[in-house]
Amino acid sequence: MRVSEYRLTFGQKFRTETHDRFGAAHPDGWVTILARDYDQARLIAVEALGTAWSGLYPAGEVDESLFPLGELLRLNGMESFIGQGKSDG
């Protein structure tokens, strides 16, 4: 099964406000999500973090130098699909 890496970013309001599900949320960092495709990555993001985030991008499209805090959290969505007969279509 193919696994892709995505980067989830947070808006500027989390520079001064605390995220209701992820206290370490900060606009200078990202959350890495491992998923088979963008749709699954978005579902994982919403399940784990709600909708209070800014963007979700393929890892290769993010200029990591703009995020000095780096990776804040890693979510592996593939763990829940191992052994469940999911196709990598």
C-alpha cells in the first residue's frame, strides 16, 4: 500500500490562542500526516484536530524553512488500515 506524507499548518491566531484539541499548535510548525491519499489525510486531520487548522499540503509542496518549529506531531493514519482489506487502488 502506498503511503504519502502531508503537512498540516495552523493559522496565525494560534500564535496567541490555544488550540482546543492540540495545545502545541503554532503557526511556526506543522503536523505530519501519513495517509494513502489527500482525502484520507483530511479525514485524519478532522478526526484528530477538528477543523481549526489552516492548510493541508503534500509534504513536497511545503517550504519547511518557513516553519522554524518544524514537526509538532506525527499522525500515522495507515495503522488503522493495516489488515482491513483496504485496496491501494
